[in-house]
Amino acid sequence: MSTIFSKIISGEIPCYKLAEDDRFLAFLDIRPVNPGHTLVIPKQEVDYLFDLEDDLLGGILLFARPIARALAEVVPCKKVGLMVAGLEVPHAHVHLIPFSAIPELTFSRASAMEPDRLEQIAAAVRARLSGGE
């Protein structure tokens, strides 16, 4: 199936990586709905989130939790929301989106962000995840 996410996992396409383990990868969306918009994906290629094996389906939220907490500390917001759509890339994924009001949670707000700003956010989140700052 080799999607853009598979190419990101393999390193063929660079990303603003926040966290990674043997099963999951989290990176900033380069067309964020809001600053800090993060994609969390399983490394296993499965098209539909609810087709994931139970351990991956539950594991993706456990993997996402510390990232959401770090985002909330780094990006001004009231909460970090979780959205699942899955139409744009045929590889299971969830969106972590910092927000302060419900109308912000729409993909129609997505727009490109400057690479320097993306790297600044990524570095701050990685620092929080590693116990820094």
C-alpha cells in the first residue's frame, strides 16, 4: 500500500518527529488546523483505524496521551482534541489538535505553517516529553 505515512516511517520523507517507538510514530502536521496539530500513526500499514488489532487500537491512545499533555503545555489552548477521519491518507491515524473553542476543530482551517515554527513547536514538545523545560 506504501502511503506517504509509510514513506515518513521509513525516512524517505522527512517529518517534524515528536515521538516514536517500535509500534507508533507521532509528528507535526505541516498543514495544521491549529499550531501543534499532530498525527499519531501505527507503523503497521492498515488503512482503517478500526481494523487495527486490539493491542494497536488501544495502544495508539496510550502512546498519544503523553504527547497530548506535552502539546497542552507548549501550545496555548484549553484542551487537545482527538479527531479521526482517515479519508485523506489510507493509513490509520489520529489527529491531536490543540484548541480553545469547538469551531476550531475543522479541517477547513488547515493551512501551511512555516518550517521554522514547526521545528520550534517540535523541539519544545520533544523537550517536554524527555523531561526538559
